[in-house]
Amino acid sequence: MTAASTPEQRPDGTEQHWFARIRWGGNALIALYLSVLSGVVVALQYDVANPFHSTVAIELLAPYGAFWRGLHFYTSQAFFLLLLVHLAMVITENNHGYRPGAWARLCATVPLCILLLFTGYVLRGDITGASAGRIAEQIALSLPVGGRWCNDLLFAISDNGLKRVYAQHMVGLVLLGAWCAWEHLRRYRADWRNHLPLTCLLLAITLWIAAPLDAEQLGQVHVAGPWFFLGLQELLRYLPPFWAGILLPGTFVLALLLLPAERRRQRPWLVFAGCWLVLYTIATLIAWQRG
């Protein structure tokens, strides 16, 4: 085997760090497969007209309902985190070789994945989901152009309950994400037998830790959103919804979409993305401290 084809080395002959040799993309795919499988099982028992009672019924009455709901929750979180690490490693290794349009579509899977996670929280129908849904509606409506249309497309919770959210979570966002990632996915395959440690870990977490479900408490004033939403929730204390919920997150996504393929031109974009992540992490920690 030549040096160029050795898994521990890059095509230029330099050695890869052990962290880069982990199959992050394959792990993300396995987590996605488990998320989709368990999501289908949960969806068969879900009633969009009574979201909270339906979620509780899945936990208590459906056969192995708590397991399937927990598996869907934890594998979805794992997919998102592994996707972020995979994207970071692709940028670090500078080995994607995609055309600008294909790269932009691939990076668009990150906000789409966040929307999928977010709509999943909303569909729980608990106090966390209800609060997050109200905030999301206000952010969508803050768009100066097309705000009403955007809200009607994604949420419209005040007018139609969770019907639109359910449709987007089950079909719309999934199809759009598949289209964005197709050029990447068709190049690679993942065999679960090569990712047994991850599979066993996710199953163990599912069996050991129950998926969260937050019932409303009497006199509760502050409701913390999903963990990835905390930073945005904190920014909303100081900034209008459009700035905190659309403009600032949009700058980070735009930096990823426009990231040049040439290493020498990437530095300012990566510095900006890094500073953005640091600031968002600080905002998240402040929100977490509030409880």
C-alpha cells in the first residue's frame, strides 16, 4: 500500500491526526438512520391534534413507546453533533473538492438539521415546545419581507396548531435536506457493523436516560428553550427578533456557504465563524446559568 493510500496519511503524504481518522461522516449517517427508523415508529402513534397528551401516551401506553421516543430523541441529537464535527473536519482537512453550488447546498443541511431538531421540540407539546414555538413565530413574522408567508409555511401555530410544524418535520424539511445532501450521500455508504460502538452507546443512553418531557409548573415564569436555542433566547433579551433570530444566525450560515475552496482564502471566513461561535457559546452559557 502506498503512502498516499494509507488511512493514516493525507494525499500529500502528511500524517493525519487520530481525531481526523474517526469516521465522523459514517457515524453521523448511522445516527441519522436510527433517528429516521425510530421517528417512523413514533409518528405512527402521534396525534397532532393533542400533542402533549399524545407524547405522554406514547411514553406510557404504546408498546416500548418510551424506548422508541428516547431513541429518536438521542439519535437526532447525536446526528446533529456528529454532522457539525464532520463538517469541521472536512473544512480542516480541506478535502471536500465540491463546486460552490454543491458546497452551499451541503452547508445548508446544518440550518435544516437545526430546524428539524427545533420542530421536534415543538411537537412534544410540553412547556418547552410551546414556548419555543411562540418565539419561532415571532422571529418568522419579524422578517420585513415575506414574514407572514414564512410563518404560514413553517409554523402558523396560533392559527393551525401544530399541523404545519408536523408536516414540515415529517416531509418538507426531510426532503429538502435530502436534496441538499444528495451529491454528498451518493458518494458514501455507511455499514452499521463498522459503527458498533456508536450504536451500542446510543442504545445504552436510550435505556439509561429517559427523553425529557417538561410539564407546565404552577407559577413558572422563565422557560429555557432547547440547548441549541439558549444562545438565541439570550440574545432576544437585548436585540429585536429580526436581529437576534435571523440576521445574526444568518451571518454564520452565510460564512459557511461562501467559504472558498482555496485554503489561502479561507482564513478571514474561518476567523469570523470562530468568533461567532465563541460569542454564541458565551450567550448560551449565560442563558444556561439563568436556569
